[in-house]
Amino acid sequence: MGFIHLEQVTKMFNGSSRPAVENLNLEIEKGEIVTLLGPSGCGKTTTLRMIAGFEQPTEGIIRIDNRIVQDSRISLPPEKRGVGMVFQDYALFPHLNIEKNVMFGLNKWSSRKKKQRAIEVLDLVGLADYGKRYPHELSGGQQQRVALARALAPYPDVVLMDEPFSNLDAGLREKMRYDVTSILRKANTTAVIVTHDQKDAFAVSDRIVVMNEGVIQQVSTPKDLYRCPKNCFVAQFVGKTNLLDGTLCQDLKHVNTHIGRVCLPERMEKHLDHVKVSIRPEGCRLAEEGRYFGTVERVIYSGEYQEVSVRLPSQSETDVPMVIYVPIEQDIQVGQTVAFDISPELVALVE
Ligand code: ADP
Ligand code: MG
């Protein structure tokens, strides 16, 4: 059994017509960093708050380290669950200096031990010299690290972070993704991080839990999530994709679509009549002798690549053109005819 275990967890808020979280089953291993990823309102914060003990599920069981912390009879308060929480707005006490903020959760310790631990965790988050400052004297990224230090101070088994990067601007955000993961690894804690941003999720996670409308859609490593999205929601929410209808060929290895035959990464086990196939734009490569060809309809330059819309001769006016990514060093003009191949590794059948 995982270190954190959620079994059939459902949360129905009073007065609401549908559950915020529905029949959620999830196991998280010790030392893992897992993110809950999904659009706003899909139940990420509610799930995190139920693990922490700030919210009681309507149904279900939550275990941490083989101990039931929540079921229909038991509901341990947050401080008895061995979890440290970092809130979205950091929730630092403005009138306390950084050291005192960090010592706040250590109330039963002797003052010498408290002080020693504060120095230790501030050192861990790279703020050893900031103990006497006040929150408003620190930058957003530094406040974020103080909040993390405060959560880590009582040696929690689990750290929970709600949208830890959302208040930071782009440059700092990238640095903090890196810093937060190295701090969590160094502290050797299990972490659950909530985010609506797939870049955050991909940068920090061992595994990603994709949620929509209170329901888990897929749990995978970042790589598998991108290569093998299970359903249309995941394929479209995580990155960009071309979704085509088709029928599986007799060989169970190809799909007939309106752009032609598309090869799958592996043989399917059984025949299916109607299927949907997701083709990642990264899997489409320009090639002179390419199997597919069409006319360039639009080029969007992103800096990292060119997003090129290609209309194939077999596509009608109402079909969405194929989107392929072309390296920025290649010159592409609207109206040009291009040929491309599709790499099967980035093709997936989706529900
Ligand atoms: P997320 O963090 O993914 O944006 P939340 O977990 O905050 O989503 O919310 C999930 C759903 O539950 C939303 O529809 C939200 O409006 C609802 N919700 C959240 N908190 C409460 C509450 N205290 N009372 C009633 N409804 C709530
Ligand atoms: Mg939220």
C-alpha cells in the first residue's frame, strides 16, 4: 500500500448539486513528488485540503503511513497527521520575523531546539541570513521559500503545496520549480503539489494526476502522460494534439483516418471499429519523401518552434488542419506544399 492512500474519496459541499471530488482512488509512494494537475475548479485544492485535514470528505478513507487519518468515524486534526502545508498565498505572519514564522509550528519544543531547527531549515532553503527580516522585506520567491521552510520545520512525513508557483513571474517561476524540488528531495519528504499549469507539473513531478470535474483522468509519469494520453481530455489539456476519428485496420497496428493510414506505436489486442487517435504535433516531421503532404495554411512562431497548420488534400473545408511543429531554423511560407512523416511513438489511441 502507498504511503498516502486515498480510497473512494468523495466530497460534496453543502448546497452544491455535484461533488467537488468523486470516487477518488490514489496511492502515493514514500519520497514521491506527485502533482494534481487540472483546470480551475476541478477539485485539486479540495483534495489537498482533505489530505491535510482542513476539509472532511463526505465519503471515503484516507491513510498516511498505514494509519487511518480519515474515515466515517475518525478524523484526525491537521497537526496530528504529520503533514506540512504551504498555502497558495504563503500565509506568513506579517508581524513576526522570518525566524519566528518558521518556529511557529514547533510550539512544544524548547526554545533552543526551535531556534536550532529554524536555522537549519532556513539554511536548507537558502535563506540563512534572512532570519531577522520581516515577510514584507522579502521578494515573492523568498517568501515562498520561507513558507516551505516553515512547513518542513516539524519534520513532516508529507508536504502539501497549493499552487506554489502561481504568484511568481516567469523567470523566477522556473528557478523556483528547480529549487523547490531540490529542497524536497534533500528533506526526503513525500510531496503533493497542486497546479493548473502543465509546465509546473512536468518540471517537478515523478507522477502527475490529471483531474477534471472532480474525477481522476489519468495517473502517469510526465513522459507517459505526453506520449500515451488515455482520453481526449488529457490529450488536449496536456500540450497540444491532433485528434482524428478512424477505424482500426485488420493488422491492429494501423488506423485509417481521413488523412490516410496512421501507424500506432504497438499492435492493439483486439479489433475496434471506431477509434480516436491523438497525434502530437511534435511527432510530425517534415521530410521530402514524407507519406503525408498538404498546403501550409498558417504559421505561428513561438520562439521554440513554428506551429504550422497544414491542410491535406483529403481534408474538407470543415476539417481542422493538421498542426505540426517545425524547428525554427526551417523556412516555411503560407501556401507552400510540405510533406511530413508521423512518428508512431507520439501517436496514441484515446477514449
Ligand atoms: P481547484 O483547486 O481545482 O481550482 P477546488 O477544489 O477549489 O478546485 O474546487 C472544486 C469545486 O468545489 C468548485 O466547483 C468549487 O466551486 C467548489 N468548492 C470549493 N470549496 C467550496 C466550499 N467551501 N463550499 C462550496 N463549494 C466549494
Ligand atoms: Mg485551487
